[in-house]
Amino acid sequence: MSGATHSIDLASVRPVTATLKAVPLAEAPEDLFQQIMEAKKEMLENDYRQPPAISKNPTYSKYASIVVNGKVVAEIDNHGFVETSNAMAAACSDAIKQADFSAGVSSGPLLAKARAESIARSIKGSIVMAKTAMSQQSFNATPQPKVTIDYDAMKNDPRYAELEQLQKAHNTFLAQKMTQSDTYA
């Protein structure tokens, strides 16, 4: 260990933030500006997302019911989604995992069939097919509903106008910057 000592005049020490200059977002570097604008746009769009209308889409209709002693204990739709009571959930869980492993598909009637068979086998129940059960081929051919964004409503939101103003300010800043660089060139 050295015996040398250094003294620092604490009055001359300034915090780093004292030397930072605040810059309006419109004047931020292009990559940062675009990242922030994209994030703001996504947040605004999230507020106007509308879930898909699935009630009339046949891919969400019932595929089959699992019945034990005349009582329906689980229902499966054409996607393979299983609905059951909390009391039956544990009993069905392992059967669903086994079916998922062996089904060879991640969604659709083939998955629904594998899950129905596995659940019925594990709880000693029977499968009652629904009239709305689909084949994998017709399932694949049916358009899936998509989340939509209500752009008309979004454009009436004051935050949308703020985004447009910010973009205009940024474009003006860039144009001024280009004019200045042309003047000095």
C-alpha cells in the first residue's frame, strides 16, 4: 500500500448531470426518435385493440364432450381447448400433457381428438362427439379471427394528434438540420 495521498477540492466537483443538456424529443437522434415513436404508437394501438369475434367462428365450436357416469366432466373445442371443473383439472392435466406430446399438431381437431381420447382413457369416461366437430382439413381451411384495431376511434384520441405533431416537429428539425449542413458545406 502506498503512502501517497491525494486531496480533491470538493467545491470543484460537479455532478455529471450538470453537464448534460436536455434535448426535445423531436430533436433526438433518428434511431432513438423512431424507437420512442414506435413504442408510443404501440401503446396507443393497445388501447384500441378489439378481441376477435369468435362466437360465430366454427373453429371455436365444440368438438367433443367427455362423459363419466352420464355426467359431462370436460368439453373440448375444435382448437383442442379443454374446459373442465376445478375438481377435474388435476385428473385431466396429465392426460392433456400426454396428448400434446403425441398429437403431432399444436392446434385443431387432431389435437382435440388426442386430448379427448387421453382424458377419456385416464378417467374411464367416454367421448361424445359434437355435431360441430370439424376435420383437421376443414379447420385448416377456415380463416382464423384476428385482433383488430379501431383506427377511426384511435385517430380521435388526443394522443394520436400529439404523435402526429411530434412527427411534424421532428421532420421540421431534420429539414432545418439539412439546410444548415448545406449552408456550411
